[in-house]
Amino acid sequence: MIARIWVYLSATPLLWLTATLAAYEAGAWIFGRFGRRPLLNPVLIAVTVLIAVLAATGTPYETYFDGAQFVHFLLGPATVALAVPLFENRAHVRAALLPMLAALLGARGETIASMAPKSVTTPIAMAISEQIGGLPSLTAAFVIATGICGAVIATPLLNLLRLRDYRARGFAAGLAAHGLGTARAFQMDEMAGTFAGIALALNGLATSLLVPALARLMR
């Protein structure tokens, strides 16, 4: 009986949408319960739990994504919503505009080329990957891995470097770890989250323009 129920439920998108949300909520609870330690990042916990469930039940990724695509769809509006704290902190943004542009555009060509597409938010990265002949699903995996690593190590690394300016901390997190780094920055401070959102947007824009052009030149 249980096996029959599982076969029925596993074929419905609602199951995997619910599982995704429940896994994240569990991760968020653990994160808050144990002192918000970077190694207990909610996304890292949720990904680990979901991988274990999919492996244990033999569920194909495509079946899971039929439900999780609703969460994936919300990544776009969530990225656009970062404009709200950007507008609210526009005075601070103007004051730090030149240093941010220097950090993004001052790198050498090969450094800029190596940034894409794993360090931009998932919808942009997957679109770029498809455009240049890559595998969007593999790109998504790299994006998630990059974001998790960045969200986990950002705080201890920036503390080790004694970087106290929340604008710089947030910008670094958003530039290196896209949406997950931005979420982590908002957990630290609203100002950090604002500048992480700026970095996420600028990196996404630069990557979407540069990577296809570089790909054409390398063919």
C-alpha cells in the first residue's frame, strides 16, 4: 500500500515542490537553532536532503524538476526584487559606484572570461549556457555549487581578512556567489545585501554580454 501511494505521489509535481520547500524550511530552522553557522547554510542542507531523497527513491532529476520548476521560476522575480533595497540605499550606491566598477571591469580579459557562467544567478547562467551550446542542467549544478561554497565561506573569509565595510562585504558575496551569496549578505546586514544585489546584477549583465561574444571568437 505504501509503495503504491509513493508511486502515485512521486508522479505529481506538488510532491517535489512541497519537498523542496520543506527541505529549505528544515535547513533554515537548523541554521537558526545552532547559531547561524556558515557551514549550516540552509541551501546546503536542503540540497543534501533532496539529493538523499532522490537517490533513495530512485527518482529521476527530470521528475523532480517538474515540481521544482515553480521555485526555479521565482528566481527571476526574486532577482528583479533586489531593485527595492538598491533604490532605498541609492545614496550609498552612488558613493561606492567607481570602486564597484573598478572591481568588476578592471580585471584582465582572461579573468573576466573565467567568471562565466557559473558565478551568475541560475536563470541567466542557464540561458547563456544554452546560447553558447552548453548543457543548462550541468550549468545549474555548477551555479548551485558555486553559490553554496560562496555562502559558506564568505563570512569566515571576510572576517579573516578583517573587512568591516558591509558594502564591500556584500559586493564580494554577490559577485562570487550570485543569489545564494546575496541571501547570505542580507542575513548579515541590509546594506551588505543591497550591494550584493548590485554585484549580482552587474555580474549577470557583464556575463550575458561578454560570454556569447567570447564564445563566438573562440570558435
